[in-house]
Amino acid sequence: MELTEDGVKQLVHVPTLEQVTLQSPKLTDASIDHLVQLKRLRKVQLHSNGITAAGRQKLQAALPNVVIQ
């Protein structure tokens, strides 16, 4: 089963999440709007997805302490 935008949306219900790996071609920059709500997030691994460089920059700007790989 592949992760979808709706799956990423559900992550906001885990406010203590500090690390996440997202790997799915179904993910886009819309996922970033959900990730930026996770204020404890420290590491995000983005692989094989449709998240653009602009999406990564938006995430980094919103959560400057996050390491994005």
C-alpha cells in the first residue's frame, strides 16, 4: 500500500512525531502543509515522491531546525 496525501494528513494527530520517512510517488507539495504543523519534527526523509524543491524550501522555512534528506 502506498502512502497518499490523506495518510500524511493523519500525521498531525501525532504531535510528538520527531522523525518521518515519506516515500511514495503520490505525494506532492500539498503534503508540506501538513508536515509544517508538526512542531517537534526534527528529521524528514523524502524519497521517490513529487515534492519539489520549492516544497522542501517551504518546509525548511517553517521548521528551520528540521534536517531534510
